[in-house]
Amino acid sequence: MAKNGPKGKGRSGTVKSRTQVLSGRNKRWTKIDAKTGRFMDQMAKRGRAFKGVKMK
């Protein structure tokens, strides 16, 4: 599991149990649980991806 490191260091590693995909209809990134395949969350703004989540 990814963790936020000491102050100023940032994130160490990626969130391995999640992926993200760009929706063709509304051009927003959608976060997907890799184990179950369920959609978890969608970005409110267009064009920005989730930080620390693998691209699919």
C-alpha cells in the first residue's frame, strides 16, 4: 500500500490495487478497484488524473 512519506518527501510508491482509465464520453478519469473491477471514483475536473494510481 502506498504511503505518504516524511514531510517534503511526497508519496513513496503507487497504489497497486487500483487503476484508472480515461472515459471517452466525458473526458474524466475514473478510478477502478483492480481486485473487484468496480468503479470507485471519478475526477470532478476534466483532464486531471489521480495521483499515485496506475494508468490502464
